[in-house]
Amino acid sequence: MDVVLPCLDEAAALPAVLASLPPGYRAIVVDNGSSDGSPEVAASLGALVVHEIRRGYGAAVHTGLLAATSEFVAFADADGSLDLAELPAMAALLASADLVVGRRVPVSSGVWPWHARAGNAVISGLLRRRGLDVHDIAPLRVCRREALLALDVRDRAFGYPLELLVRAAASGWRVREVDVTYGPRAAGTRSKVSGSVRGTLRAARDMAGVLR
């Protein structure tokens, strides 16, 4: 399985993140304009590094998807907050699902700021009202590469994960949500979404556009 890791100034986190990959899982680090040497760190640790000059989570994710070659593909944050050792268990569920997404379970109360939790709860609640039984707009997910390409997700900003879920539901995909560990980010890194109220509001704006 190829694992796409959008990356913007994650040099401090990458060694531990890449070391946590299970055997047989290839890291594709998509550098989105880092200034801290992240591409060089990733390459020195054996990851495939590709570059996306357009800023935006969705742009980085899509570039990584195009670079992937495996039948199955995973997506995760590169900041060390997710346990990539949980990917094989998620991948196994693809025998009876089209998309498996992780529902973040924080290891402590300070891991997930209140403003990010609140925004996530509102958006996921709207999805449940549309008939998609999920509780998180998850950063950790696995699916089949060709099927995802055919889904034609077009958002290139923070609305990408939500558009993926909306399009998956509209296409009749079987979506399975499982609990995954959500821990603190590596020292020296900061979430582009939940790291500030401004980042959360920007993501909410992008997601609201997707719902409209």
C-alpha cells in the first residue's frame, strides 16, 4: 500500500512518522512548499518525495494520489499525531468496504483543541443528517486508488476530505468508520487547521463551500 503524506514544514516529525510505517507500506511525501528541509529529510529516510507548488491540503493529496501506483492507498497527516501502525487493520476492512476512515480518539484532553472539535462535530453532524454515519472528517483513511481517481474529488484546499465523503456517499460507497489513536504532534510542528482558530475557520469555510 502507498501512504500519501501531505507535508508542510514537518521535518521534526518525519523520522518517527516514517519509522512507524508497517513493512510493505511505501511513503509518498508530498512537499507543499516547506522551508525547513522536509523534502531532504524524507528522501534521506527512503520516502518517495514529490512536490506540489500549489498551496492547499487537497492539492497535495491529489498530487500524491497521482504518484501512487499500488492497488490500495492510504492518507495520513505527517505531523506524528496518528499511529500508522493501525493501517493494516484498516486495510483489512476493505474486503467489505470501499472506504475506511479513522475516527480520532484523543489520548488526552489537550490533544484536540475545542474549536477544532466543535467544527468537526458540526460538519460530521450534517453528514449524518444526509445519511452518512460518520463522526469525524478524518485525516486517516484507506481506499482503492482507481476508485478514488474515478470519484473525481475536485477541492484542492481544506474541503477535500469532506468532498471525498460527500461524493463517496452519493456514489453508494460502503463507508466504514473505526476508532484510531490521536496523539500529540511532534515538537516543532503545528496543525494548519486545529493549530489556530483562524486555521479552523478557514477549513470550515472550505467545507461549507463543499456542502453548498
